[in-house]
Amino acid sequence: MSVSTLTLNDGTQVPWIAFGTGTALYQQDASDSITLAIDNGFTHLDCAQMYGNEQSVGKGIIASGKPRSELYITTKLNRLSPGQTAKTALQESVRKLGVEHVDLYLIHSPSAHAGRLQQILKGATIPPAVNQLEIHPYVWKSLQPVIACHKEHNIVSSSYGGLSPLFRAQGGPVDPVIKQVRARLEQTRASPVSEAQVLNKWLQQKDILVVTTSSKADRIREYLDTQNVPELSVEEVELIETAGAQLHKKFF
């Protein structure tokens, strides 16, 4: 399956969905999970210094047999050790991953405050290409200033925790809307559509880069199949966002 891409402000392309190596894989051996993800179609791997598993990610890449040229690798800087610079921290991550380069390097847990981002951009010679934040319907309203800033400067918004409303806030106001939209999409598609696909489709239609993860092959394929799900209508998008605005809740 060919994965759809987003265009970054330097003209390069990034796969719209990435396999995350945090959460359940935090400080764990990620090699088998990485191989499973690649074998089932993921080409974008979202890694991080903080996860403490970059070395095992590299082992999983090797085990998959997938050429480096067919993968897109992101990693993130969390903190600097004494005497370390961002450049040397990046070099250490690259060494642990067992590759010659990464495609995208992010700051872990960046500010979601639009004013702070604008202040950084005033002195930046090269604007950020991607800013990764917790994005889902329960924080969407509060994120509007920073999302607008991203659009103004052609910065791609990236989401982690996008499925949190389904697993961490069951019974919340978006639940009945998601079920309603899922039923309509399933009827339109004439094949199964999951609630996770509804939320991921909502994110994709916002041109948001999605980071997600799973230990199950069928779930991995389901997430990748989101791009083939029919689009949500304007009314359905509004229903999700209106329901999400009824509860402000962060999970990370």
C-alpha cells in the first residue's frame, strides 16, 4: 500500500501517518514491534531520545530488510547532557538507530503556546517544518491559536494521542458522534470502518501528521487503511469538534 504524504515547507514529502515507538514501547525493546510495523506497511517511524529504545528500533529496521531509502525516520531531542549540543545529541541518536541520517528531527514536548512560537520564529533563520503536539477533539478548541500559527508559517501539525478520546475518556461527549459517523462511513464504503479510523480520518482531513502505534498486525493495517476511508462531511467534522469542545482534557 502506498502511503499518502504531506508536503513540508522545505518542499520534501513526509508520510502522513507514523508508527510511534513511545507509550507501551517506552524503555522497552522495540525491535519486534518495528519489524511488525514495517512488514505491515508502515514506512514512517517516529522515535525519540526520551523513549530509550532507539538502538532496538535500529535492530528492528535491519530485521525487516526494508531499504533505508524506503523509510522515513523521525526522532526527537528531549534534553542535553552536560557539554552536549543539539548536533551531538542528534549524532548519538543516529548512531543508536544504526542509520546515516534521520529525515526529521524534532524537539520533544514543544510549547503549544502560539505566542512563544511566534517569538521563536522572529529570530529563526530556518522555520520549523513540523510541530508535534497532543491533538484530538478534546483539545482542538484550545489549540486553535497555535494551529493558526502553524498554517501561517507552513508548519505541519503532528498529532500524538489522537485516539485518546476512545481509550482514555470512554463515555465522553464525542463517543456518540464517532459512532454515528462510523455507521455512515461504513454504509458508504460497504465495508467495515472502525471508530479509530474515524478519528484518524478527521486528523488526516486537517492535514495533520498522525503518530499512532499498536502491537497487533490487523490494527496496524487498519490504521494505514484510514486513507482509503471516505471523507467525513463538513457537517460531520463540525459535529466532532462541537462535541469535543464540551470537554477540555489532556491525557499526556
